[in-house]
Amino acid sequence: MSALALATRPETERRPATALRVHLGPAGGPAREKVAADLRRAGIELAAGHSGATVRVAAGPTPGAALDGWPEPDGRPLLLVADTFTADGVRRAVRAGAVAMLQSAEATPERLLTAVRCARHGEGRMPYGVLVGLLGPAEDGAPAPRRPAPESPLTARQTAVLGLVAEGHGNAAIARELSCSEHTVKNVIYDLMARLQVRNRAHAVAHAVRTGLI
């Protein structure tokens, strides 16, 4: 096909087949606008409504504000970006279908791209700050006490991988850090989730923080 013919094709026909497209929720105010701009900088397209979008994105000062006016979960994974997270906010996000969450201060274009990809593949992604919100404070306002560290059911490598997962690293970054292949990382994560009897990465990290494994 000539360059002239390619240039005259409609934009929708010239769009790369591998382009990531997301449906950004209607709420969130200035926080939403910043996330929208950063998504575009990351090369992610914002779909009109549900058109071709495999991941939903909600952004706002809190999970409640981000999800305000959002329709019922439709089976597509949700990435939620908020300034602050509380236990109730995290639970509401999970009920809305969130598999990945980011704090606004950490939502750079690069991290948004990684989080969207993780959500697309159903991989849980929950930074430590969000986990603190999930665990919640005690009734007197003090941080919830961690349990004494038990004898770990995990190997040293599994513990190292889980610690990197808790810091928000994806499989490729973990593989580089530990000088191994992504296939090895996937196998380690699969094995440690089986040992901990958890459903996904986010559940594994939450369980490990609660029980003092990491």
C-alpha cells in the first residue's frame, strides 16, 4: 500500500491492532482529568463508552468519588486510581470489580500502562499504601497491629518474589531483579499462592502483610 493511500485511510483503520483502549469513568473531577492526560501520554486510547475497551478505569480523590455514577460491574476488569484509600473504600472498589489499584501520587504514565496491562490480564496489583488502607486502623485510630511473624511456609525465593510483588513490580521487573526468567517468576508466584491458599497476587500480599510474612 502506498504512503498516500495509508495517509488517506480513516484514523480508525490506521489504529494499531495492539493499541490498549480503556473506558474512563465519568466521575473524579480534576483527578480524573490528570489520569486521562497520563493515560494518553502512555499511549493508551480512551474509548467512548464501552466501544472496544477491555479495561475500565476510575479515578478520583477517594474510591467512592471515583466510582460515583459508575454503572454496575459488567465483567471487565477495573483499575482504580485514588488519592487516599480506606478499608471501606478498598472493599467498595473490589465489589465494583477492581483488580488493580494505584495511589494518585504513584500514577505516572509508565505505572498506569503497567497497571492497565495487569488489569487486562486479571493480575492483581495493590501497592503497600493501598494494603494499609485495606487492613484499616484499630478502633482507637492506631494502626492495626501486625501479628508476630510465624514460621514461614514459603521458601526464601518465594518470600523475595512476594516482597517485590508487594512493592508493585510486574513479572518482568521481578525477573530482572532476581536474574531469572519471567517463566520462573510465574512458576514461583503460582507455587506460593498454592502454599498460602490465596486467589490472586493482591490476596497473597494482603495475607502476607496480615500474618507478618513480609
